[in-house]
Amino acid sequence: MNDPKIDRKNDPKNLHFTKAELEARVGATIAAMEREGLSALVMFRQESMYWLTGYDTFGYVHFQAMVLTADGRLVLLTRSADRLQAAFTSTVEDVRIWRDREGAMPEAELVEILGELGLSGKRLGLEYEAYGLTAAKGKRLEAALGDAFSLEDASHLVSRLRAVKSAAEIAYVRRAAELADAALAAAQARAAAGVFEGDILADMHGAIARGGGDDPANEFIIGSGPGALMCRYYTGRRTLSADDMLTLEHAGVYRHYHAALMRTFVVGRLDPRLTAMHAAAHEALLATEEALRPGRPIGEAFDAHARVLDAAGWGHARLNACGYSLGTTFAPNWMDWPMLYAGQSYEARPGNVFFAHMILFDEAAGLAMTLGRTSLVGERGAEPLSAASLALVRV
């Protein structure tokens, strides 16, 4: 898939959106800042930096900040290792480098930049909720800022904008969904009694890589036997037994945009309780997707999921959330804001992308059943993006 409307011949940068679209995002962010009374936004979330400028790196594991002022000035403070990265992947022209050395204080250098931009005494929004801004870095940052600025938590300012996808972003999400389907098909073709989990994972990742996709923002979930009841990755692979369960949660990824799927395969003998669990999960998934309607709080989607599963007698086995937004995310997590849980007030709107997962883990019985897929909210409701069957998978 070629990136839409990008002139590769005349632009040496590795941008995946037109400069006009990136400029429009900056404008929308400045408008949101003005509504919040902010003179500048100090970003630590890599997702925000990528969405606004195309800047693509995992350098946020070290101290890194991007400043956007109300009059449109952009400054990136990063390490020397990311100087060329910023030049190659982003529209940022003002890149400042803090030097790695004993006793380095990049937080103080950021304060100097803020002063240079005329922001002393002004109201600043900070992305406190960012994986790159650890507690230790945050403490050093606040000590360096002192009382020279008025600080506000603006962690979700850009996230709220990112939650509604543009046409170009939706094209990438659709491609990610195709790659997720390819990975699921590869898993289904490989899985069988006597097969090593690592071979299944390799085939799934291979399908995405061969399709031009990216590494996911977190590990794929894979577990069989007792591990089928886990909804997190854990190390230590096993070989599928003659009668087994295999739980998979993975995402197709394209240009950092994710589209997730979730399934539990039945290997060998079919326990009739698993048939009942799958039927309940199937009904709950459709009810959840039906509730994802423009203008309605997405907490209603969780309520629909819970209502179906509880009525079917599986309330003890379900979780307290049934999905989340997806988009362009970076390690360590592909879950985006907002989540589907009870009381979530965010109102769905066209352009939202949600992964809805029905997860039933019956610990006492040692049984697992999951079913999940990604949908795009349109003018009339949710459109599932996966072409894969929802039927119970037996291998």
C-alpha cells in the first residue's frame, strides 16, 4: 500500500501524511489549547509528536519533549541519536540537543527553551500521563520549572483529537485490519496438537512483516493450557497438547496504526461448555458493536456486553472492561484512550476506532473463551473492519 498523496520523488522525508494534513492537526491542537487557556503545550507522549509532525522514534525512553506554542512555534528537545531521525521523519525544523554526560539536566534545558519562547509566567499544559515521563523525570522536571510557570495537566488534549481519525488515518487502519486477518489466518493454519507456540507466533509476525506492517506497540498475547486464561503476554512457550485451548490477541499494524483481533482456538476435543461460552461471547460482541453509535456514551457498549454475558450466566468470568480505542500508539502499549468500561462518558463519533473484546476466563473450570475485533464508527454505527469469521475455531 502506498501512502496517500505523498510525493516521494520530491520530498526526501519519510512522512506518511501530507504536510497539509499535519499543518491542520497543529492548527486543531492550537485551537484546543486556546479553549483551555494555554500559552503552550509541552508534550512527552510519542503518539502526540508523531501525530502532529510525523516524528517517529523510540527515543522517548530517554528525556524528550516537544513544545508547541499558541502562535505555532514547534521546538523538539532530544538527544543527538535522534537528530537525524527528526530530520528524516518529521516536519520539525527547530531541534535542540541535550548532551549525554554525567550530571546532565535536560529538564533545566527545557526550562531555558520555555523562557526563550517568552513563556515565563504563562499557563502551560503538560502531558503528565506519558510513558516517557517517568516519576523520576517528572520530579526533576517540576523542580526545574519551579514557580516560574502555571502548570496544567493536558495529558489528553491531543489524545482527544487523535481519537477521531482522518480519511488518511482510516486507510491505514483498514490496512492494519487486513494484516490482522492475515496473521489470524496464519495462526489457524499452523495451530494443531503437537505444534510449538513459538512457531505460531513466528508465522503471525511474519504475515504482518511481509505485508509491509510494523512491530506492535506491545507483545502479542498467546497462551495455551492454563496460559489460555491469561490476557497478558508472559515468557515461556509450550507445545499444544492433544486436547487444548489456545488464546490469541494480536494486532495488525501499519504506519503505527493498530487493528486488533482476539480468539480462543479449541484443539482436539470440544468441551460443550466452550460452545456455550463462545455463543455468549458472540452475542455479546454483536451487542457491544451495536451500542457504538455516534452521540452515545461508549459506556453503553460496556453495559451491552455485561448485560448479555451476565444473562447467559457468565458474569463471574467476564472482565471489568471490554475494549478500548485504537490508533497510532507506541510501546509499551497499543491500548489508546478512551476505554470501554462502566460509566465511560465519552460520546462516540464518526472516525472513532474501537477494539471490542469479549473475554471469559472461568478459573474454577479452567476454561477460556475470547472473541474480539476492531470496528470503525461511522455516521450510522460501527463497521467491523475484519473479514474473518466469528465462528468457533477448532484445529
